[in-house]
Amino acid sequence: MNDHTLAEEYARARLFFDSKAYSDAALILAPIVEAEPGHGAARMLLARSYYHSAQLGRAEAELERVLERDPVDGYARLLLGRTLERRGGRAEEAATQLRLAESLGQSLY
């Protein structure tokens, strides 16, 4: 994917995300992230798209990748905590992530 196409596809994915077509946004974003693994904004938007479309396992995996690159990303920690809560049975892990998010200045509400 060339840079021009990448930028166009990212903009298109943002439109889908902003229109709450989260699954469609994820379908557009997945190849962008595959082609450009270091594209942090695309990876975070992909994680958010997965979260909002209840693809929680995929959201968790993408958030883990975001946090590998930037362990002090408070919003990624918050979203990971919320993802773990929604997955069920992972309250302790979720609480840890939410405490970390709060300590990084991320409001939980």
C-alpha cells in the first residue's frame, strides 16, 4: 500500500468510525496496520473499532501491541481495562489496567 493510498484509506476508516460503523472501520484499518505496523494512530483506531464492535479478543490483542510500544499510554490502558471487564471473568486484570490508567492521568469517567 503506498503512502497516498494509506492516507486515503485511513481517512475513509475515520469516516466509518465517526459514523459508528465500527466493523467496517476495522475491515479498512486491519490491512493498514498490517502494511504499516508502526502506524500508532491506525492501530489505536483499529483497537477502538474492535472494542466498539464487540470484537473484544481482537481489541485486547491490538491494545497489547499499542502498550508494547508505549507502556505509558493512559488511554490504551483505560480501553484495555474496559475490554477486560467486558470479556468477563477478568476483573482483577481489568482493575490493574484501570488503576494504571488513572495513575497516568486518565479519567475513568
